[in-house]
Amino acid sequence: MSDQRSSVGEFLSVSAAFEESGEIGAARDLARRFLTDVQAVHGLPVSVGAMGTVQLVVSEMVTNARKYAPGPSLLTLDVRSGAVEISVWDSSTALPAILPPDPSRIGQHGLEIVMALSRSFTVHREPVGKRITAVIELAENSPL
């Protein structure tokens, strides 16, 4: 895992590359540390619910990238206008299958969870691979 941080005005960002499934916990830890700094160093409010929601969304998105795409994945967290944009790039051109809710299905609920918890959710093809982005409000009280 490599980690890069930047702060420009009210725009705060951190990025890290992940190459192994064992690094999913490191992705969650990066999100927690980043949001802790956003609150402690920059004075932006981050609710307990938002902290948990962001870690869950990061975990689900990085897990999917590691599971379904060859090579490394890149996680970027950007904070602006009271929300965090969670973006995961991977090398696969295959778009994710977003299945309809089915309480009897065992597994494959990750994107369903991410979409339910996010203010917005987008998938973009890139010249190489794809980028999946979810936006979470920082001061919102989530169900977590």
C-alpha cells in the first residue's frame, strides 16, 4: 500500500494503491485515519455514523476491486462540501453487476449496501479499467 495526502483550501484528499486482498483492512484503516484527521486537524464535523459508513463502503468497494479485477486498485478519498467522495479504480473493463435486492440471496450484497448508504453512486469506464464512486455525507447520522 502506498499513501499520498494533499490539502488545498477546503479540498482534502488521500490516495492509496492496494495489490492484495489482505490489504482491505488497511483500506478501512486509511479511511478512519483520514476522517479522524479531517475532524481533528481541519475542524470539519464527521459524525460517528458517517465514520462507520465510510469504512464499510471503502471495505465493500476495495473488496470488489480485489475480487473481480486483476492487478492493483487505487482508492481515493476526497472531502469537499461536507461529504467524502470514495473512488476506487481498477483495471477491469467489466462493469459491476448490480443485482436487485433479494433477501434470500446469500452473498453478493456489497454494491446493494453501498448504493443504499450513499448520497450518490456512479460507475465510469476509463481509458484503462473503470472507476466506481460513492459519496457519503460527513455529518449525516447513518444507521451504523
